Amino acid sequence: MDEMIKGRVIAVNGPIVKAVGLDGIRMYDIAEVGPDRLIGEVIRLLDDATVIQVYEDNTGLRPGDEVVSYCRPLSVLLGPGLIANIYDGIQRPLVGISEACGSYIKKGIKLPPLDEKRLWEFHPLVEAGARVHPGEIIGELQESPLVVHKVLIPPGISGTLTSIIDGAHTIMDEIYTVESDAGIHHGRLAEYWPVRKPRPNRLRKKPHIPLITGQRVIDFFFPIARGGTAAIPGGFGTGKTMTQHALAKWCNADIIVYIGCGERGNEMTDVLTDFPKLIDERNGRPLIERTVMIANTSNMPVPAREVSIYTGVTIAEYYRDMGYSVAVMADSTSRWAEALRELASRLGDMPAEEGFPPYLATRLAEFYERAGFVETLSGQDGDITIIGAVSPPGGDFSEPVTQHTSRFVRCFWALDKGLADARHYPSISWIDSYTEYLPDIENWWKNLDSQWLAVRNEAMSILLEDNRLQQVVKLVGSDALPPVQQFVLFVAEMIKNAFLQQNAFDPIDKFCSPEKQIKLLKVILELHHRGVDLLKAGVTVREIAALDVVSQMVRLKSEVPNQDLDQMGAYSNRLAHGLDSLMSGYPEGHADARCDAGALDPTKLAGGTA
Amino acid sequence: MNTEIEYTRLSGISGPLIFVEGVRGVGLGEIVEIRDASGAVRMGQTLEVDEQRAVVQVFEGTSGLAMQGLRVAFVGKALEIPVDRDMLGRVFDGLGRPIDGSPQVISDRMMNVNGLPVNPWSREYPRDFIQTGISAIDGMNTLIRGQKLPIFSGSGMPHNLIAAQIARQARILTAEEEFIVIFAAMGVKFDVAQFFIDSLQESGVLTHSALFLSLADAPSIERLVTPRVALTLAEYLAFEEGMHVLVILTDMTNYCEALRELSSSRGEIPSRKGYPGYLYSDLAAIYERAGRLKGHKGSITQMPILTMPSDDISHPVPDLTGYITEGQIVLDRELFNKGIYPPIAGLPSLSRLMKDGIGVGRTRNDHAQVAAQLFASYAKVKRIRALAAIVGEEELSDVDKIYLKFGAAFEEQFLSQDNEENRSIEQTLDIGWRMLSILPRDELYRITKEEIQRYYMPERGVK
């Protein structure tokens, strides 16, 4: 046990407390403040005082109150039992808190983060007498039906494994010992790790596998690699949280760490009630069995919000070190940055842009840098993908948090207010978004279909052309355009409605496999290629649009299951047949019977998600 | 306890703040009683304390206070109010003191006005549809019991009429349970408050309402306490007495301005438009006190009203509010100028909890589809109107012209209704179908064939 030191409070300004008498305390050590022993962290050392930020409501705290510290940094407890659990920003279990003190979070409550009584069936993988190294996997246990929890030698420990006991243990039991010149290490199933210190790995690798999210606009147009970083900026009402939820539900990471950082309470409740019920198609198990949640909602103490993203990413690193692929969703990093600003302002730091402290960019960079595709200390591959939502004030992307974030992420999924207003979800703009991971993951997609990049780029160029033409349409209407350009508008509308738009609540459409994605887009492009030929032969856009087989296209996404892609082939044949029938009708003159009033208008195909 | 000790030495008075010297053992957020030379007592709260000095925010303002002759006592605890069922039917000032001539509330239940954060685990996800009788809300931006849904308005627009209509008409369809209305006024004019009182009185709702009034002539700093006092009573009634409470907070822009005033007198570093960096957290501490709790019968539904300075929705107050609340009802100047009541904007309005509170067994099977179709078709009307403004209506295609007809009918018949008119959800949806029936069948792409077969009646459509 570390030595305890005592001091006393001399000033209180919101969550910032000044204390004296804490000799020997270090930066980022934990201090317990006042009669309620509120948890705080040392954030500044002055020659005459120690500055502590308190993670709980400190109303009533007064000068003269006692401060104690064990000179330990703020840490999370890493061990079995994290999965399916929900914590506040400083890893206090919210379920336990509700059992202990009801619906509200009372201050000063302290509970162990992991169940100390639960027994885990531990299976050693290494025998006593072996030499062990930091990060080595020495055993495993079943943490949830989806997750095998690997027990690791903690970083910094190596030597001879002198004992290891199999069977049922709690996290409090001593299950192995490692002897070295430095002494004897008594190992348990759980260990502490300081939240602000990244866990070590052997080497960083280049990301090369896409994180498949099942969301077409992301996977196909703006893909992210496992180990990569992405930002989702969007004003309120553009669907940031819905997009984060969809990713957390359907992406193919092994472990999800969902950090609700300064957001709505009811949204966390939605996750909490949804995830135990939602079944992952790949394994038939509830999604909660691979998820760890951190909830520090907007009304919970601000300093704990600041630390919540570190708590989350440290847990992610722990699972990465077991060789897992982990996805971290942080919603929203703007609230985290605001917490930083609020605390900086109370400390009297000189502000940079819009009151944010000058170190905002550094902190953001440090956070996103904890993502990556690595070789773990035990020689396995593991990765952390970080996806951060950004909430720019007024939806203005030129504000500091969005700007700095875009410097440190390589994938930018810009949410568009116009799309959201038209209820086009996910409202990820195909004009303002970008990804830098295309070259990294190109090979993966090419193994699936060699034409992937060509298909993507062609579809993208149609969308860009559409964007340009829309400016003209706004002025003169679409009827004034030549048929070829009208057809570009029509095909672009088809790409938007039959491909980009995706219904997160439709049983089939919610997750779209990569195989289905490429088949869907190929069918649309087929329409484009054949259509251009038809137009040359004198067929009108109106006639193409009026074909039943063409209007059925928007329903493919919600009617063809991922497991039955043969239907796509059948559809493709029907499409070819339908278009052929138009061709054969020319040039002998053609009865315009199929046409109805709205057929020319591409927007009538919008949706199809009803 | 140091209630006995009175301090007299001040080192400054600035805006709503006084700086008291020589204090010992005073805690953060403690209530302070300030007695001036005439013996009048004001209340305040400590914002910052150190070993010699306390910074005190005076709720009633510092007007008329002098550096000499003040006696300051620290009560030793945060602001608490007595709460009781008997507070219904009463009118209080912004700090929770009766101003209706009846005696002080006596209760042995005292509650801290700052509340405690709700454990997200303990929340119950809101799902019960509230019928407000207003088509634009019920049909397209459904209010759910336990939701926080603000009205974004502008000066001169009828937000108060709408709020009062909702307060009168709000019903739960599944159960015969009445709403309790708690009304908190921050910095609004006397006539606005009187309008609410009259409106509640006429409809007989006043007996189960409580009003907290911090009017425009009250010190601005008092407004910072008013919503907290109101919500404290709401929490008691909802979660200890099992009632369903509708809290109307007006005007949140005035609240935020009071916060800005306080922040600037403390010399804090401002963020946007001079508002403090913690405006978001501070608003969240108010708005998040809505919802339902597991194992409790009652609920708190919040309807904050705010006026957007120059109708600017990106102003910090509506902007940060929109990030916290579960949607927003936006009033539209153009509709208002056309004489449409309620002028609820079709597109920027949103209810985030709608999807889980409507449909079979809650409202009607076709509800979600009708709403989605109305949104989409009305969005198209807006585009066509923009085009018509340039090329002229004559140049539009036939379908586009039908859309314009739909747009006009939608605004005049669906959105528009009388201030006293209370439409059932069936009526609202039927009117919705009548509007959609103006459009050709093929244009209804967000509605399934089955529903179209059942409800689409072109002969009933207004041509």
C-alpha cells in the first residue's frame, strides 16, 4: 500500500479546488477531497498549492476540509466483467450505484468497478516454470458468450512463472506468481492501469483491413480501416447519435466501447434498452455481449466528462492487447472539448480560439493517436478504431473542434442538414466527406471484386456531376436540360435512394454486406451504361424511368437479404430484358402508353424505405 | 454551524456579486442571507470560497446595497425549498415564495433546488404518446411523455398561445391521467404571466398547476434559480407523488442572458457571443431534469420556450438547447405572416422520440408513414416554390402545379387550426390523408401499398 498523505482545502471555485500540505504528490495523482471523500485529480502543482479537479458535485466543500492522497494516478480496473457493464466517466458502475442509492447519483459514492465476488473459470495456457514476458497471454476465461477474456502478464512484469492455479476464481484471488530479480509479482485476474497513459505495444502497423459497418455510404464510398480514426461532424438534428448507434450495432469489431460523453440521458437509456435485445446476425447473440459502455451524460459532473474518453480508450487498449479488434465510439468529442474549456477557464488559462485552451489540438491529437493497428506485446494483431462525433455550434464546420479534429483523423463523415431535413439517413454528405484509407484497403475489396474501385469512382463521378447540374436545375428546372444530363440526374437520384439512403430500422436494410453493396451499385451503373445507349437510340428518360423493373430498383436494398444474393442476378437479368424491350421498340415508333405524369421526375423514387 | 456569525466586511460589489472578507468555514454553493441597513433581507449563494473571502451571488440583485452596513450570514446549506402537494393551485415568486396572498407552504419535506444527476441506468425510455390536439405536433412532431421538447420562437410570434393550448389540451390516450402543469416564467412581462394564469383558470386547470414567476422587473439573477425551483417541485410531484407533470419554462433566452451577466461580472472568459463556456452544461442541468424513472409512476415532460434573437437558429441559446433537448418545435416567420396558426415550421421541427411512441397500439398503424410522406412532399413543395419564384408558376410541370396545390392545402388545413380546436389523432391523420390524396398515387413513395389502398381517396382530396 502506498503511503497516505494529508492536506487541507484552501479555496474552492466550482470543481477546481486548491489545497496545501500535500507534499510529494505528483501530477495526475488522485486526491480524495472533503468529508465525502470526493474523487479528484491533481492537474497543476504550484509552489504554494496543489490544484485538484474534482470529479463529483462539490457543493458544500469548504476551506479547511481535509484532502488525502495515496499518490496513485487515476486508473481503471481492467479485468473480466467489463463487458456488458455500464460506467460513469471514472469507472463507477452505474447499475451498482442505482442499487445502492436509487435513481439519482449521490455524491461520494464509491463502488468497486468489477464484481469482486463473481467466480470466473480460469484456464491456464502456460505451465508453472515457464519464462513469461510482459503482455504474454497465460490463460483465458469465458467473459461473455461472445468474448474469451485473455489473462495477460501486465506490462513491465517478466520473469519465471512460479505458480498458476486453474479453476474458479474471483478477481480478488491471487492466481499466479512471477519471480524475477526485481522481486515477486502476485498476479490476479484484474489489474489497474492509469487512464492517461497509453498501454504499450510491440509495433504499429499500417491498417489494411476495412472495418465493415454494413452502412453502404461508409463502407463503399468513405471506408475506414481497422485501426483508423474518423470524425462525424454535424449540427443538431443531423443524426450523429443515430449514425454512432448504427455503427456500434453493426460494425464487425470484436469489442465495442461506447462512450456517451456529455450527451442526452435518454439516448444512453435507448442504447441500454436496445443492445440487450438486438441480435447480432453473425453469431446470433445479443449485441450487449461485446459492448462496454461509459455514460457521462450532460448533467453529470463536467470533469468526469473530460476523463471519460480516456477511461473508454484505456479499456479498448486492454482488449486490443488480447488480440481483439476494438471500435471506440465517442459521442461527442465536442462536449469533451467543452469540458476542457470550462476547466481551463476556471484555472485562468489564456484562451486561444473561441475560449478553448491552446492545448486543445494537442489533447485531441493524443486521444486519436491511441487508435491504431498494432502488434501486441504477445505478438498478435490487435486494433483500435476511434470514431468521434463532433457537434459544431450552429453546424458551422469552421469552428475549432471540427477544424482540429479534421487534422488528426483520416476519415471525415460530414453530416448534412439538408439531407437530414429531407429525412435522408444516414445524412453523410457525399460532397463534403472524405477518407484517406482507400489505398490501404483497396486490396481487401479487390479480393472481393476486382472492379471495386472503378465502380466506386464511377458512381462518385455521377454524384459530383449531379451536384454540379443541380445548381443549374435550381435556376431553370430540370426540363431545360438535354436528355443525357437529365439522365445523369435520374441515375444520381437512384444512387441516392437505392444505395446511399439506408433505413436503420428495416430488418434487412439495417446491415448490408459488402457483397450486396457492390452488386447493388453495379446494377445501378448497368442502368446508367445501358441507358446512355438507349438515349442515343432515341428512347426518352421518361420511358426508361417508367419501366417497372427500374422503379423496383429502390426496393432491392430492403427486399434482397444478404444471404440470398442470387436474387440480384435474377434482377439484373430482368433489368437487361426490360431495357432491351425499349430498344426493340425503336426506331419503328413507340406508343407512349406506360408514361404517367410523374415518371420523368427522378425524385419520385426517393425513399422506397417506407 | 455558523448561522450565528454575521460578517460585515466587504471588499467589493460588482454586478450581482458581493465579495465578503474574513469568512471562515463557508462551503461552496451555500445560501447566504444579506441584511442591509434598513433590515431588509436578500438571499444569495456562494460561488467561490477561499480561506479569507467568499464570492456571493445575490439573487435579488445588488441595487441599493452599500459597502458599509451590510450584515451577511451563511446558512450552512444549499438552497432548499419546501415541497408539498398543496403547492398546486398556488402562485410563487422566482425563488419559490408565495405571492398570491396565501400563507407560506408548510412541509417537512425540504429539497435542494439543484437536484442530483439522474443515473442513466435508472431512466425509463419514454414511449407514451401525448395528444396535444395540435395536428402539426401530434401528426409530425409527436410529443412523448417524459420528453423535453422546446419551442423555438421569435419575438411577436404566438409561442405563448401554443404553450397554453398544449397545457390545456394535453392528454394521454391509454389512461385517464391528468397532467399537472408547472409554469416557470423568467424575465417575461406581467401580461404574459397573466395570460397563462387566465388561460389555465378558464379551462379549470389552474387548481392543479403551480406557477413560479420571476417577471421582467425582478432582478435578472433571480431567473437563474426559478427553473430549478420549479423543477424541484416537479421532481417531487412526479417521482414521490406519482403525478405526470408538464413543465413550461419561458423564456430560456432570458435565463441565458442572466447567466451571461453573472459570468461577465465574475470576469470569466467568454465563449460565443459573450456567453460563458459552461452554458451547455448549465442548460443540461435544467433540461436533463425531465424524463421517467424505472420503478416510478410519474413523469416530467418539459416544454422550454425560447425566443431566437433575430430568428437566428444558430444563436448559442437555441443551438445549445437543440443539442440537449429531444427535438424542437420551430415557429416560422413566413407562415406567421401568412396568418397561419400555429405557424409550426414543417421541416426544421423534429421530435426525436417520435419513432418509439407512435404506431400500432399507440396511435395508428399508418402514422409514421403519413408523417414521413408529409415531410417529404412538403420538402418538395419548398423546392418547387423556389423554382416557381424564378421561372414563374406557368412554366412548372403539371405535377409540380399539383404540389403547389398540396402545399397550400397543407398549410391552410393541416397546419392551421383554431386556438381552441382540439383534434384527436385520428382526425389529424385523416386530414393528413386528405392532403396526401391531392397528390397522384405514384407520388406517395413513403407509404406502403396496403396503407394507400386503405386510406388514399383522391375523390376526397381538395382539388
